[in-house]
Amino acid sequence: MAALQERFAVKRAELVPLGLLAAAMIAGGMLSPHFWDLRYLLDSTSLHVETGLLVIGMTFVIALGQIDLSAASNLALVSCATAKLLQMGVHPAVGICIGIGLGTMLGIVNGLLVAYANLPSFLVTLGTLALYRGIAQALMGAASVKFPESLCGIDRWYLPGGIVPVPFAVFVVLAAAFGVALAKTTFGRRVIAIGANSTASEYSAIKVNRIVLSVFALSGLMAGIAGVMMDSRLGVARYDHARGLELEVITATVLGGTSIYGGKATMTGSFLALLLMAAVHVSLGLANVKTEIQLTIIGAVLVLTLAIGGVFSGAKAGGLAGRAE
Amino acid sequence: MPNRCIVSKVWVVLSLLGMLFFAACEKRETVQNNSSGSRLSVVYIPKNTGNPYFNEIVAGFEEVCKQQGCEFSTIAPSTAEATSQIPILKEQIQRGVNIIAISPNSPDALNAVLDDARKAGIVVITVDADLAGNEAHRDASVLPTDFSKVGESQIELLGSQIGYQGEIAILSATRDAPNQNAWIAGMKDALAQPKYSKMKLVEIAYGDDEPQKSATEAEGLLTKHPNLRGIVSPTSVGLAAAAQALQIANKYPSVALTGLSTPNQMRKFVQDGVVKAFQLWSPREMGRLACSLAISIKQGKVKPGEGVEFELPEIGKRSFGKNNVVITGPLVTFDQNTINEYHF
């Protein structure tokens, strides 16, 4: 019995979003005859891939027991800066590298303040949330900048076979790679250990500051890639794109089973939670459910998921404390 | 321990049942919607939810769809954020609608998805706002009114209330609001015409679209110009503030007041007799025109092109201007007799 429970417990965090994802897919098919269309379903992931990339970074940040509220502002600033550079005639490859580098740099700024100035990440990134978006607005004003035509429409580029869109493929590959990094490497185990108990980790000769810095850099890197991707998808950059996206990112991460207190994280869970949110959006949208009701249902699904998760984890962790897995 | 297992399983089963129940409830509605077979289906996407102005446009669409036997639905994003309409557009394309009418939240972020819609054979029409600089991504646009005639129309309305003579003043919004300045220029042009030559513009005040400042400016106009016969305020904040000032100073109807606003904001002042009449375009008429035009384009009866004239059932003759823009009509005047027909 105990062995069974143990095996069940390892996967339980992922089981909840997986079960709900299946339910959402069934409900979607019942709600609208237009839902079960593989091409359409894959295409509609493109709207959520940028969120997904931020979720990858956020999973590490939250596993660490920290938060990055500035992720969406970082994305917006990268998308504005990149579009501006390309408009000025910078070579696309160079411009995109600078853009992604900028995202990473902005993440490092957060990381330095959190790790070395010893400030709470909530406050630091609350500040940079406003700061990064503010710089983007100062750079662009209310105007939008066009992205070069030839680089537009990444959501219309497909892998050979013509059915899997490139953004989804990028997301799957990155999620898999960083999922392995989180679960199977020393780095990942250290992130979880710090999240579970930072002081104990320090005494265990883990260089906590360095890990915190690299995790925030990773979050910035993801925002950088997502920013460039959004430029290509929308064809224009504006300072107010992706406003408020950070909330959706944090929601998906926590929904996936990553503990908001740190010390417990699963990339598979985050991945499934993102697909769950996308599936709920798409199925309700296709059924022409009114936006107000959509919000209510999505909110209910979130609360329900967390409640189920709470019932599951209550048995093992006995309350608030997170647990390293 | 086993208890926990059972509890959690119950949770999962309950949640699945809940979703299925919801799905079943909704499904009946969907089936009804789809039972119409070959009827044209029209969807209108406003900028955001909960805005009475867009409800009026929706009412116009509903009216025409009922008359012409089309299936109508409307769905709006919860925020007017630039990209919030993209998922909705994708969903409507997948649902296989025939006509998409949209009040766009962004002049350029929708280009790609609108192109998809048109490739799928959907007629795309913008309503109330257009895709400035990206007009090629929609079939036609229906806009509220000819804004170059707003100034003259307002002067005529005020003039008719004061016998076309006496001192008048303008209460505007901010000094550099482009639409306000264009309308004020139109008013000055009108005042140069012989018909309005006895009306004398004595001051232009700016209330910055703040209720308090607008009220102060309106009071200032009343005290500075004892012979003032009329005020025109082509901004809803200014007009409401000026009406309040007139009411408090008990200067009506000796000073006539008019301007631009919505019936909901002015209803009280019209009923109290403070404001005899004011103007705005009619969003419902705009919805009717947009819907009827889109249906005719879809049916191949109207082909958009600059200068092309056409006639629509129950609406009348119109023509395409530059960039296939169609103007709804002149400003509508709301007074004690008509204001209760409008709810925006």
C-alpha cells in the first residue's frame, strides 16, 4: 500500500492537470462540432506558446521559492527593442540575438538584486514590471513598429509534414530540455533544494546566489525568445502587448503542481497545465460562450484544480510546507 | 491513507461530472444554433464587453439579421487590449461564420488573422473604428459620420435655438485634442457664412475633459459674458459639466446649451429642460448599415470600390469613399421627444 501510494504520489501533481485536460478535450468536443480538428487545435497552441515559454522560466523561479512578476514586461521590452533594431536596418540575425540577449540581461538585473542585494523577489520584480514596460513605452510611445515582412508569421511556419507549427515545436523542445534539467541534473536538484530550504542548502555548500542568478537569467532568456516570437506572430511590436500576461504565467505554473512556496516543481505538470488552459479557452471560445462566463468557468477550473491538488498533497506534506522530490 | 485515496478519486470524478454536465447544458444551445443550415451567419466583435455604446451597435445588427433571416451572434473580449480579439477571430473562422464585423482594438495586430478570415471566404467589415494604414486587410469599413461636418451641424443646432444671433462660446476638451480642434475649425468656418453672421464667438474655454475644471470654465463663461446666448460643448464631459453649471446658476433657458454626448449621460438634463437638444451619431444605425452592407457584399450584390454607389434594403443609398469607407449618416439630434428611444 505504501509503495503504491509512493508511486502515485510522484505523479499526482501531474495527474490533476492531465485529468482536467482530458475532461476539457471531451467537453470541447461536446460543446462544438468544430473542436476536434487536429490542425486547428495545433494551430491554436500558437496563441499560448509565448505564455508557455515564460512558464518554463517561471517553473524554475517558483521552484526556487521566488517569483518573477516582470516576465511579461521583459517580453514587451524585448519585442519593442528588437523590432526597433530591425527597423533601423540591423541584420535580422544580429537584431534577434541582441533582443534575446537583452531579455537575459533584464533577467540578470532581477537576479542580481534578489541574490546579491538580498531583496525580496516580489518587490524587485514588481518594480521591474513597471520599469521594463515603462522603458518600452518611452522607446515606442503609443506607436507600433512593424516587424520585417520576411520574418513575420512564425505561427504559419510548419515542421515538415505541414501540421505541427514551429512555435509549438520550439515550446515542446525547450520544455523537454528544461524539464530534464530540472528533474535530472545537479542544477535542477539544487534549485529544488534551495526552494525547500535555502539556509540548509547554503550549509550544504550549494552556491545559492549563483543558482538564484542563473534562474532569473533563464526566466529572462525565455522572455527574450517569447518576445521575438510575438514580434513575428503579430507582425508589429507595441509597448502594451502581453500586458498582464505574468498572471496567466504564474497561474499555469502553480496549476501544474509547482508549489508556490518553492521546493517542489514539475515541468510536465506546467506543460500540461498550459495545454489545459489553452484547451479550456479554445473549447469555450468555439462554443461562443460569453466572455464573462468564460472567465467564471476558467476561474472555477483553477480553483477546482488547486482544491484537488490540496486534497492530494494534504496527506503527504501535512499542510503548507513544500517538499523536495 | 486509503481514505485519502478515495477522497481524491471522488474529487476527480466530481470534477469530470461537473464539466460534462456543463457541456451537456451548453450543447443544446449549440445544436439549436446550428439547426439553421444554409442561413448566413454573422458575428460582430465589439472592442470589449459591458459597454452600452456597443450594445446599441449590436441592436442594429440583430434588427437586420432578423429581417434578412441571418443567424447572428456577438462576442467581445473582456478587455480592449490590442491582441485580445485575435483568439476570438480564430475561433469564429473555425466556426465557419460567413461574415465578421469588428470594432478593432488594434490598427495593425489583427492583419494576419483577418487575412486568414478572408482567405476562408469570410467577408470582413470594420465598424466604428478602422484599420488605419491597413485597410487592405478588410473588405469595407462603416464609420459613424462625416466628421468634417460636425462643426457646422453643431452651430446650426445652437443657432436654431437662439434665433441665429447673439454671443456664443465654446467649451472644449484639451487645447491639442485633434478632433476637438478640427470641429472648432469647422464651427469657425460655419460662423463665417451669412446665415450665422449675427452669431458672435466670444470665447473658447478648455475644460480638459475633467468634470471639475469643465464646470469651473463653464461658470467662468457665464460670469464673464453677461450677454451670452449660447454654449456649445462638443465633448461629453464638458457638456454634462456645463449643464450642471447652468442648472446651478439657474441660467436656462436664457442661455442655450448644446454639444456632443450620449443620451444616457444627458437624459436627466433634457428631462429637466436644461438642454433642449444635443447631437451624436447613432451607433444602432451604424450597426444596421454595417450588417446590411456586409450581407450584400457576401451575396455578391455589392462590390466594394471607391465611388461605387449602392442601395440597401430599408437603409437607402450610400456610396464607398476612399479606402472603401462608408459613412453612416449625419449627426442625430436627441431631444425630449426622441431621447427615450436610445439607451447608450
